[in-house]
Amino acid sequence: MKRDLEGESCGDRSSYVSTVRVRYAETDQGGVAYHSNYLHWFEVGRTEMMRELGYPYADVERVEGVLLTVVEAHLQYHRPAFYDEVLRIESQVSDVRRVRSRIDTLVRRDTDGELLCSGHVWLASVNRSGGVVRLPSGLHAALLAARPKVETQEEGKTDPAGIV
Amino acid sequence: MKRDLEGESCGDRSSYVSTVRVRYAETDQGGVAYHSNYLHWFEVGRTEMMRELGYPYADVERVEGVLLTVVEAHLQYHRPAFYDEVLRIESQVSDVRRVRSRIDTLVRRDTDGELLCSGHVWLASVNRSGGVVRLPSGLHAALLAARPKVETQEEGKTDPAGIV
Amino acid sequence: MKRDLEGESCGDRSSYVSTVRVRYAETDQGGVAYHSNYLHWFEVGRTEMMRELGYPYADVERVEGVLLTVVEAHLQYHRPAFYDEVLRIESQVSDVRRVRSRIDTLVRRDTDGELLCSGHVWLASVNRSGGVVRLPSGLHAALLAARPKVETQEEGKTDPAGIV
Amino acid sequence: MKRDLEGESCGDRSSYVSTVRVRYAETDQGGVAYHSNYLHWFEVGRTEMMRELGYPYADVERVEGVLLTVVEAHLQYHRPAFYDEVLRIESQVSDVRRVRSRIDTLVRRDTDGELLCSGHVWLASVNRSGGVVRLPSGLHAALLAARPKVETQEEGKTDPAGIV
């Protein structure tokens, strides 16, 4: 029933991987990484993914004048991350529509692959004044192509009718 | 079907209100408050709520040795928050179990009440070594009493069987 | 020899006071507020000071198109700040030139006035493209007027020759 | 007269280099990296330096029970850092005493070496209860050995009389 990420779902070739190391500034007095930092690491993950896809986000914003703004975020915290640990961020395009797209992300402890956090964000493309716009067509195609190759139900998920 | 917060549901006496002002440090180059800051503001909201309930979180951690760690977070971003705006944070206890409890939070623009973000976190009580423990009984009772007084379905939500 | 702030120097009428409460997100695993947060609190302090002076920083940026960018910062940490403590931020204009101005700031524990951190920033006024510009004249006058009334050496400090 | 870092002084073999990439979360609405983030990058720089010296800070804290707390920080901002730029952090031990040590840090744009920020922090070694303690002897020796090999005035800077 839960349609949240399973640890395995990001393990294939359509998952883009980057790493970060937990900074002291990111810990809290509970002795672990504070929970908001995962949103920063999700951002690092999708930034590197977009670079690999040929659409560095800096260019999308500067050249195309389009911002991908986070309109929804969901995070499940499975185990804590500790200071100085290397984390592996696995990002995956899971849904692409005309305006919105969804990026699923897993954060793992790099040494043993233990899953620390799973979640996703929905991004909406907007212009500089905050108005909703369509995803630039090149980026739209690249994101579509980056989705994992699963047999079923993908048609429905890409929302061919163009609902936001 | 979505059981997310409706703007109205936090408007009654069981909603605890505090305010913050958006800092320059919290903005990003898109000209709005960066999306991770809402988790900080959610934290401010439930901190002030717990103080009002007579269980300041600092005491829970120091005196009882219990940490309330965020195990799940969900946020929907409706409109951007801008630099120097005063935000009104409305927090509400929406579910209380033996170990976990859920806090729903709305963030509104203070001047006109416009809803900017809605979401919730699930908190789990753990001890200093990270082991799951029951909520301290006094706090458990206070949280139960803080829930909004709605006629129906509350029994089910409080999970009398004590499932985590 | 050190020309750093003395605790007393900010106690007169020319000191602008605001308060913050230490957030859990601002602590680190050492059990105290992480040292970079003081720069955020300095910012809160001078934001409130400018509002009191009649020049809310948001307006300076939006209406006048001038940004006051930090070009130098110095901080001395005397004692740690702990989670949930209320801090008193005392800000004072200590030098005003044509482009640059210096704001001295003290951060005290609110309960007993204990000095936790003292420091200053130098702000330079720049336009949207990062070019150095003169302080808007109204703001320049307001900052000059806000300096503490000390008999000596003020002339020299205001740099009448207009050196940056 | 200024005894701040010169860009050149960190270029020799005694300078420890690491890199970071500016995150969107680290920008502000002025379109540049917010000034407090440099303290995080300074921290990254000295963390990697200590790892290279054979004293990973995580071990110092966990094994030796000693915290190196920032007691003073100074930063000069020369040019802004922009989103997605790679920054090169050059860290250097510039003074080592029984309790305190000083780390000088330069932050450069990686593509062309342009100096963006220079500064230093003074670290004091304290125990878990915040009491001042001597630097662990192994770490003390490693830091001494890591200082740049300059002919003059080093004796004075190491403070042989052991003043804090």
C-alpha cells in the first residue's frame, strides 16, 4: 500500500549516485545529523543527476530562466547518520509530467550500504515571477529518458494527458 | 483520500501558535525561503507547543533522558515565504501512540493568514543510545489531552492496542 | 590595544536590542550552538536595528536597489549558548563611511546578561550587479545619527575624507 | 600591518587542500553564497587537514574526549561565491599553543584560483564539560609539525612559555 521507495528500487542503472560527508555543522545535540539536512543532500543528489543528464541545474535557471521549485517533500528516517560518515545519495526520476516531476532519493551509509533515509520531492517548473510554466522540452525529454525501465504502469505515471 | 492537513483544521483552540520572521540567511537565490527551513520552523512550533503543555522539550531531554526524534516528515509547499515576512506557525497534536506521536503543522503568512506550507512529522521517543522507549507517561497524557476535540475516529487514531 | 567590543560599550541608548531563542537545529553534537549561527543572529540584530532606524533592510534592497553585503566579520566566543536559551542581541553602529559601515554586536544570555559572543561585521553597499556604490543618503544619515554619543575620536572614525 | 592571510602564504606544501561545491541551500536572495557558510567550509577544510595529519577529528572527540571549540573567527570576503561553483579550501596551521591553535584558511574559486575569502579560527581544546584542557600530546606534535617551514619568528609564535 505504501508506495514509498524500497531500498532495492534505486539499485539499477537508472539511479544516479553522489556522495557527501556529514559536517559537524550538520549534527545536533542528539549526536546525529539533524533531519533537515537530508533535504540539502537530496538537492545535492538531484543536482549531480541533472549534470549527468546534460542539464546542469545552474544552466536551466540561468539560460532557460526556469526554476524547479520544491512543491512537496516526503522523508522517512530509518537510521541516524553520524558526523564524518560518508553518505551515498541515490537519485532517480520517478515521474515526469508537463510541469511537475518527481525525484526519489535514498541516502545510504557508504561503508555498508545501510539505508538511512528514503524520500522524494515533487518539483514544479516556474518562471522568475513564480508563474507555473512547462518544463523546457529538452529537459523534459532527458528526464523522461532517465526514468527506470520498468515494464508496467509507466504510461499512466507519465500522465500523457498532461495533467500538472 | 489525502489525509493531509486542511487549512481549517488547525484553527481551533487545540492549535498552538508561534511566530518567526524569515531571515536573510534562510532565503535562496530564487528569492524565497529555502524549503528545508520549514522543518526548522515546524521545530520551533512544536517546541513552543510543548512549553505551553508544561513539558518543555529541553526538560524532556535533560530530565527524562528521552529524545523525540523525527522518523518521518511530509511537507506541501503552497506559496513561497519571502525575506522579513512574519510567519505564523500553527501546531497540533494529531496522533499519540506509546512510542510515536504525530504533529501537524501549518505555516501561514501572518499579515493575511495565507497558507504557505502544511505538513507533519512523526516523532519517536528514544533513549540516549537510540533505543526505542515509551513516551514518558506524563508527556503521553499531556499530548493525548492536547489533541483536538473531534467526535469521531479519535479512538482508532490513538491506537489503543499500543502498536508503535 | 584590542579594539574589540567591551561588554559595557553596548549598554547605552544607542544600542538596539532584539532576542532569539536557540533552536535545536542550531545545536551541534558538542551540545552547544554551532559557531556559525552567531552570524545569523548578528543579522537578526542589525535587521531589527535598521527597522527601528526607519530603514527596514527589505526596503533598502527592494526600493533603493542597494545590497549591504558583509565584507568582513570578526567573532569572539566567550561562553557557549545552549538549546532553548533566549539570547539578547545588542547591535550598535560603530563606524559609517561613504560605502562601508561597521556594526558591533554583542550576544548575551538573556536571563543574566552573561556575554556569550562579541564581534562586528563591515558592510559594503553594492548594487545588483555587485558594483560598489555609495550608501543611500537617507540611510547614511540615519546610521551616522545612530552612532553612540561619545565625545572623542568620532570625527576620525567617520572618515570625513570619504575613504571607503 | 594587517596580519591577515596573504593569498600566497598557503601555496606551499604545508597547505592542506579540499574542495566543496556551493549548494543551492547555501545561496541567499542576493544571488551569492551567504557569508556564514564560509565557516562551514573552513570546518570542512580543517577536518580534512586533520585526517591527513593522522588525527581525524571524529577520533579526537570520541577517543580522546577532547573537543576543539572555536573561540575566535575572522573572515574577509573578497569576492562572492556562486551556486554550483567548486571551491578550493586551503588550510594551514599557523600557531600552536598548549591549549589553543590557529588555523588559517583560504577559499578560492577552483577554476581560476581567484581568492574569495581568507580568514582564520582559533580553536581551544576543552573536555566534555567545557573545561579547558591541554591539546592531546600526539595531536599537539602533529599540529606543530604541520606548520609551514618559515625561518623567522616561528619560535615566538609557538609560545614556548605555554601561555594559552
